[in-house]
Amino acid sequence: MKDHVYKIVEIVGTSSEGIEQAIQAGLTRARKSIRKIRWFEVTGTRGFVENDDVIQYQVTMKVGFTLDE
């Protein structure tokens, strides 16, 4: 198995539907500008409340991807 070197960036995904959808939204958008994504780590979750209802979920993630050789 070949050794890898990873770069890590931090992103925030959002969704009005839930935490899993916020993760998917963040990763989907990250794939448009980051190649070779290998893993992610959720480092924080938040939500916005308006009139006693949750209106948006935010998920902060570290995203790791391999560097080009």
C-alpha cells in the first residue's frame, strides 16, 4: 500500500432538512473544487431557531484529500 500525504480544509455544510443533509450538502459542494477527497470528520453542529422552530442545521467538518504527486 502506498503512503499518502493529506491536506485538510474546514468547511460548513447547511440544510433546512437535517444534519445528514447538511453533511451531504457540504461534501457535494466541496467535490466541485477539491479532488481526491478521502475522509471527513464532523467537528461541530449548530442550528438556527426562529419562532421556536429549527430552520437550519449547520455542520462544521474537516475534509481530508490526497495531494497530487
